[in-house]
Amino acid sequence: EAQVTQNPRYLITVTGKKLTVTCSQNMNHEYMSWYRQDPGLGLRQIYYSMNVEVTDKGDVPEGYKVSRKEKRNFPLILESPSPNQTSLYFCASSLEVGETQYFGPGTRLLVL
Amino acid sequence: EDQVTQSPEALRLQEGESSSLNCSYTVSGLRGLFWYRQDPGKGPEFLFTLYSAGEEKEKERLKATLTKKESFLHITAPKPEDSATYLCAVQAWAGGYNKLIFGAGTRLAVHP
């Protein structure tokens, strides 16, 4: 089944404790992206990756890192999480930039 | 500034009562407009892509249309299972790269 998977689905952590949210797609997509969704603000892009060689910041990159060492995986790293990073996070992928993006099931993060 | 605005914020319908959701946008270089459906706690599910003014797409009880400044999602004779948040997103060339800009969504509740 073609899909985008994320792990973990739910995470409670404390301020300053490094964490990684994994994202994997099995559709051989070039483009991958991370979003956060907050009430009233819609989905906002954190980082995106055009392909394994190109990764760049989106609208709200502060406090986040990503890596794209292989085509299928695009982990999101929070080096020192803070309470304002409490949110619902989605990974998405598309065949190429500008094509329809397909979303993962989401990761709900609570930072205490 | 590139912006996507959805209205109404929330909509309550009786089963069978047709209505329309609006998505208005101001972007400098439209590359496509996307509609997604999102159920609580899940990732957005792709519905339609529209590329040019006058284009229409249909799927079951849903029909999406596009003009130069807005898009409508028409829901004909809705059923309770159509209850969800509907998201509009615009693919635009902004800030030197291709960017997907989301509206805040319309929460639709269809009651029997």
C-alpha cells in the first residue's frame, strides 16, 4: 500500500530533551515536507526537501532540523524542545515539487 | 503577501441540505489549488487539484470549481459521513521557491 508513515504517533516529553520524529514514504517520491498544525493557524511548513541533495527552510523552521540521507526517509529533529513546539506534526511527500502532496497520519507532540 | 482565506470557519448542515465552501486567495504566481479533507486526529486526505480558472472537478457529492481569485467546494445532498474539516491550499511561487499555502479550514458538520 502506498503510504507515508510517521513515528511515534503520540509523544510527551520535557523541555530540552532531544527527540526525533521519523517519516518514511514508499512511493519513490522526490519531494518531502514537514508541517505543523495549530488551532486557527492552519498547516505551516517547517522544512522541505526537493530531493536527497536539496533541503531548505519553510515558514517556521526555528527550533527544528531535518536530514535527507536517503530518498524514502525525512526525519524531523527537535534538538531542545520547548513548550511552544507542542503541536500536531505532519509529514508529506509528492512525486516532485508542485505535485499533489500526500500526508502521513500525524504525530501529536506535547512538550512540558 | 500570499494568503489563503477559507469561509465559513464552521458550517452546520442538515442531511441533504446542499451548500458551498469558499476559498479565496491572493498569490503572486498560482501553480495549482488543492482541496483536502481532514478527519479529527488524521492526516489531510487529497480530494482535488485545479490548475486554471474555469476548471471543475467532481467526486461523488463534491464538486470543486476555480476562478481567478477563489475556489468553491460544492457539497450536494450531504450525508453525515461528509462531516470533516475541508482544507484549501494554493501552490505558489513565493520567496524563490514553490510553496504550498494552506487556509485554516472549514469545519463541516452534517446532522441526520
